[in-house]
Amino acid sequence: MARVLVAMSGGVDSAVAAALLLDAGHDVTGVHLKLADLPMDEQVPGHGCCTLDDAQDARRCAQVLGIPYYVWDMAEVFEREVQTPFAESYAAGTTPNPCITCNERVKYAALLDRARALGFDALATGHHARLVRDGHVVVDPGPGAELHRGADPRKDQSYVLYVATPEQLAHTLLPVGELTKDRVREIATERGLRVADKPDSYDVCFIPDGDTAGYLAERVPAAPGPIVDLDGTPLGEHDGVWRFTVGQRRGLGLDNTPPTPDGRVERRFVVDVEPSTRTVRTGPREALACRWAEVDQPTWTTGTVPHGPIRVQVRAHGRSVPGRVEPIGDGAVRLELDEPVHGLALGQAAVVYDAEDAHCLGGGRVVRAERPAGLPLAVG
């Protein structure tokens, strides 16, 4: 039996994770994290995961399960480690993934450390991913755990957990990773948990209304600049590069885009964001093709740089493509892709899996990427 702290968001997955750990005989305690300090008038029930309703849902589930329950205020850490870097990244022309940053800097660097200091053996979450040791699903904490994709491919969340180190995985449990989402809801119903039918939230938790541009507009000063074609031809103006990300097609405000010689109006995408000159460059979809990407501070869940054939995934629910890892010095690596990916933005995570596309080996944030237009993207 292990002492396990379960991070209970107020959703069905983490509530069922706590129930399954109890069934397995573990000593379970629930904790809800107060992260984004949202005013009541900005909270949207069912959106985000930092509302008063979420905290009450988590509390009720803990009461039904008969486990101790606490609320820990980590809003200051969350503001410093997630929200501020989120705005700064967009202002610098990159595209962050706040869920990955939260897992890395809050749930692992802060929450797991606190749990271990309080005598807990492991931290458990409701992520749809699996831990495997010696070919078997992990049911107890300990060394040698491998991070694998979740059993439900529609809900797999291994992508956002690539930041975990081998030591952190040794003190992690992912009880729902073997289940489909439908089965998770069935278990919640069987246990009388009020969140059995609670909808999943797909929003950034601190932007519950989904208006990322509006959120950034309140935190990043306006910095007007040009929107241009691949050859530098002016097409329009913008009020900040933070409104754009590579691969974006909607919201460019280019209604007057000149037609092609045969009279067609070609779809345009953001193909580059140049913060130093405040320039947003646009072009056709083929200009988004990317066959290599570099990450300078990768994390390897296995503790070592992968060798041989691998697969690379650049979006949380995107498909992976085959490739290989090439060390380029000082711990940085270049990911050579056998098939191009489209719309890879700096700041996005490139996550590496084994050749079978099952075992998550690690990854990192992209700092440089190829563009066939001859404009290699690079931070700074």
C-alpha cells in the first residue's frame, strides 16, 4: 500500500482515478489546486478548471469516496510559472502550450515536491496515459516506469506529460490510462460521483471564455506592424504579432488579397512571425511544410537520448510522423522528419515516441524549424 496524493481538478477523470486507487488498497488523499485566480464574474461553469464549481465538485467526490480533501492555493506559482510566460511567449512571436508548462513547473516541480516532502509516495492524476514497467501496467510507485500512450486514442494525453523525468515518473500513478472515456464515466456513475456526466473542458483554464486574443490584449502592449506576402509585398497591418501563430488561416484581415493570374483567391496562412521587425509573413499552405526542427533543452523520460527510428508529434492530438534524433551539441537535438509537418510554430512541443508510436520518450520546445520558402524560423 502506498500513500497517494490525487490531484482532483473537479472533473470525472481525476475523481475516478481516486476511486480506482482506493480499490487497489492505497491510502488516498485528494487535493484541489487553486491555480488561476479568476474573479467570480469571469468564471464560466464547465469551462476551464479553476472555478468555484470545480472545487465544490472535487470536494463532493472526495466526500462520496470517504477520503481526506484539501485545497492548496498555488495561484502565485501558477501566475509566475505559467500565465506570465504564456503572455511573454506570444509577445516574442512564439506559441506556448500552457498545459505542458503547468505539468512541468507546477504539477511536477511544485506539487510533487510538496507531496514528497509531506510523506506521500506518489502523485496521481486523471491524465489518459499509461505507465508501464517490465511490460506490465504500473499499479505501485517505483523506478523503471515508462510513459506510454493512453488506451483511448481519442483522449491520449501522453503528449503533455513528456516533461516528466524518470525520477518523477517513479513517483507518479495514472490510474485511468487503461480505460476508455466511456468506461471512466460508467465507473463514476457506478460510484455515485456527481461528475459522471460533466463535460470535458478544452479551454485554457485561465481563459475560460476561449478569447486568447482578448486575454493577451490586456497584458501585452499594442505593437503595430505589417502583414506581408512571401516576397515582402505589403498586404495589411496588425496591432501585435501576439495575435498570430504559424499555420493560422482565420482572422488575418486580408479581404483585399489580390487574386492569382487565373482569377483565384488563394488561401493564405501565417508562415512566419518576426517579432524583431513586427512582421507577419503569409503564404500558401505548401510554405508551411517543415522537415526538421530543433529543441535546445529536451527532457527524456528514459533519461537518455533516443537512437534509431522514432516518431514525432507536434500537436496534442495531431498524428505523428517518422523520423530520427540527431544530437547537435550542448544537449540540443535536431529532429529530422521523414514526412513534412505543416504549421509548426516556435514554442510548440515536439514530442518523441518510439517507432511503434506507443512509448513516449520525451521531447522539447521548438526553437528553430525549417521553412521551404528559405526562411528558417529561429528564436531571437
